[in-house]
Amino acid sequence: MTIQEVRNMHLVAEKTMIPVPGIHEVCRQEGKEGNKVAAILRNYVPGKPFDEAWDALNNP
């Protein structure tokens, strides 16, 4: 997850009623092969994953 994704989560939480996990910490570092690695410590939000819920939304 990138920093932009963290910003997007904050925006969704601020402007909508969609539940998003609270973010406690964001860590970025360089990986073994020189690639960038990111980790986010966040709250658990109960419910169905979006990919599972999507089909139910289209078929009431």
C-alpha cells in the first residue's frame, strides 16, 4: 500500500459513511532487491471483502 492509498483512506473516512480502518503506523523501507516496501498497521473492520460483497450488490 502506498502513501497515496493511505491518503485516500483518510479522505474516504472524512467525507463518507464508508467504514475504513484506522491507521496506526506506516513504515516504508527499501527491500532486498532495491524495491520499495511498505507496511501499514491498521484496525480490523468487520464485514465482507469488497470482491465478495460486489456480486450481492448487483443481484438484490
